[in-house]
Amino acid sequence: MLKTGQNISQKQSLQQKLSPQQIQFVKLLQLPTLGMEQRVKQELEMNPVLEEADPVVEETVPESMEGMDDQEKQTAEEDADVEPVDQNEEIDWESFIQNTEYDGENYSFSHGGGEEEWRDLPNPYHESLLEELEQQVALLDLDDDEKLIADQILGSLDEDGYFRREPEAVVDNIAFNHGRLVDKKQVEYVRKKIQKLEPVGIASRDLRDCLHCQVKFSDSDPKIQAVALKLLEEEWDAFEKKHFDKLKSRLNVDDETLKKVFELIRGLNPKPGAVINPDEESHQYIEPDFEVYFVPEDDESSGEGEFVIRLNRRNVPPLRISPEYKEMWDNLKKSKKKGADTSARKFIKEKVESAQWFIDSIRQRQNTLMKTMKTIVELQEEFFKHGEGLKPMILKDIAERIEMDISTVSRVVNGKYVQTNFGVYELKYFFSEGLETESGEDVSSREVKKILRDVIDKEDKQKPLSDQALTDILKEKGYKVARRTVSKYRESLQIPVARLRKQII
């Protein structure tokens, strides 16, 4: 029998929720240097209470810290954390004004002035590939229908510059939108005309069509050009699979001629539409978040020395609560207009709290970043000293040492870069699984991949090594890896199988 009615019951459960401050810290933590620069600018625009502090003034040591050693100063700074604004509408302005972001040399690079001026200059305008093609099409001798077709073709190019749309779709689109009747032959006629424009091969149907067009209009040796065209027209399957013996027999050429044909085709552009815009190219730079250098002692042979670790916050200025708002607050307290004062006081209190949370979040972000980077350097000393000898390391190794969650370490590592004596590396580069050698020593999978690439680079290109042969060579060098692991490493290095690595010498 079914029971109807309502029951009231209590249930106790434990839930973990992030405070607004924690959410803000998490968001700041995952920002790289350039992203942090933009975030600070945004906060300065949004919050009138927050302002840039004078670096000269901020570097002045408070009287209360004179005579303290570095450890005592750090402890005093940590103890000076300000509690949120209380409910009785009183603000400890002295504490707020002094509570600014870190300015110590361990957290910033020293750069000369004038370097930032160019950042504010507008970027020069550069025509896109589509605009260049439209200008070239305008110079072709096309009638009105053909111009409509050309416009459809240019608008249908994919990111690599190929035209993979069916001609019937172009015909239907022009008939529906423009009321003009064209046929498939006209579409193909216009497409072939566009193929001859710069870059040659644009609007091709597929890779084979693209290469054929480029060979046809190349300035190579006529004999080599003729063989290459025949190869692309009649022997595409054998060409893809690098069946050299079949190609030599069917094309009736020797090794030297076939080698020149392959060199001609290899020098062509398989993606004529993948042109990097100069504006985009100019922004493809990396701003390292850290700088790590090893400074050896006077006796370099001893191998002793110390690491210099710096956090890049070149474009993140020191921040503080505006002193002007203290004066405004004092005036409001003296004012007798209670009704107007209430909303003004509430506004100032909210903005002061928001500014303080932001400053504290930046300070916490810097501490977390430095803790993580120092721990990475401790675990990868050999690499930062010599540029090699990477050891196995996972996120958990760092999280346990700095006593933080793995997700926090992941946010620190993601999208961050470090400048070293051996180049710029993404922090993710230092994390890899480990493999055990015959001697029982753990080595990083990255080191094994490096050895694998070296072996493949030195192999006989006429008889490339199979994955099983590569596995045997690694075992001879003391690395215990399975054939499937070698295949996985080879694929991650974007190295093709042995058959496709075969070359004509």
C-alpha cells in the first residue's frame, strides 16, 4: 500500500566551499606573466581605492624593522597581515597603507627603463591572405558569374588553403542567393585560375592536386619536372608508401633522378593557406615567469655553488590602498549628513576590502610560485647545472614537499616558463614518468626519448630500424622498455614508422 503525505527530516552533511578570496587566489595562480599584467591593469581600472605605489617609497624599511635580520623581517611581515574590515565601520588605515605587495629583489627582475614604451604602440596593419587573394582575383579576366564563383571559392577555403566543398554546393548557393545559373565546369574553371595565384596551389582539392599544381608551375629542371608530374599523376600510391624499386621501374629512372624528384616534391608547400599573419607572428613570443641560473664557486671544478631563482613580475607594479581615501573617510566621519554618509562609507569599505584581498592574493601567488620553482630546482639540480640528467618527477613529488594540493601545483606549472642557461623551458617539461635501468637506477622517460631520437637520427636511411630493433638497441644501452613503449615514444616524437623513414641516398 502506497503512503501519501509529506515527511520532514534533518540531514547533516559536510561540504567544502571556496571563499571569494580563495577563488581569486586560484584564478591568479594559473595566470602566466603576461596574463597577470593584464589582470592587474584591469583591477586598477575597476577599483579606485587600489593604486600603484611609488617603488622608491615602498622599498623604505619601516622604523620598526630596523636592526632586524632577514628572517625577523620576514616574520614581521607575515604577522602584519590585516584582518578584513570589521563591522563597526572603522578602518585601520595605517595597516592598509603599509600592507603592499612584495618588492624584494628575490621576486623581480631588474630591467632598464624605456623597454616598455614600445608595448603601447599600435600594431601595424597587415593584409590577410584572403584580402591578398581578393586583390589578385580582381585582376583576373572574369565575367560577373565567374566573379560570384570566385567569391564563393575564396570564402570556402579551409585553414590550410584547400577547397573541399562540392561544386554542386557552389552552384546551388549562387542560384539561391543571387538568382544566377552556373554549372560545375565554370566552378572548376575558376578554381584552376585561382590555383595559379600566389601562393601557388591555393584552392586545391587535396594534397596530390596541390603538389601537382606547384610542380607544374615550378622553375625546376624540365626533365625532373616531367618525371615528378608523371609520378603524382600515375604513381601516387607507390609514392606515399615509398616503394622506391617500383617507382624506378615504372618511371624508368635511376636512383639519382628519383632522389632529385623527391627533393623537388619535398621542397613544396603542402599547406599554402597556412600563412602566419605578421601581427600574429609578432605575438608568438614567450615571457618567462622564472629565471634560474647556477652560480659556481671560484673553484669551478668542485661543482659547488648556489642557484639564483627569480620570479618575473616586471610589469606587475607594487600596489597599495590609496591614502586619498583615508582623507575622504576622515571627512565622512566628521560630516553630519548621516543619510548620505552611509552609502559612501559602505562603498569605501567594500572597495578597501576588495583591494586588500587582491594584494593578499598576489602575495600568496608569489609565495606559491617561488616555493614550487625552488622545489623543482632542488629535485632537478643536475639539469639546471649541466642542461641534462633529467630525473623522473611527477606533480605529487612537488605537492608533498610544499604541502599543497596536486591541483595547486598543476595550476602553477600550466602555461609557465623558466629561463635557464640552456634555453627557455615550460615547467611541464620537468615532469615525466620514470623507467628503471638494468643497474636499478631510475631515469626520466624524456631522457629515453632523447636517446631514441638520437638512435633514429643515426640509423641507415636506406634500411630504417623497426620498433623491435629500436627496443633491442635500448636494452643494449641498459634501458628496460617494451616494444609497445618504444612505439608510443616514437609516435609522441612524431617520428613515422620505419617504412616511411626510408630515403634514397
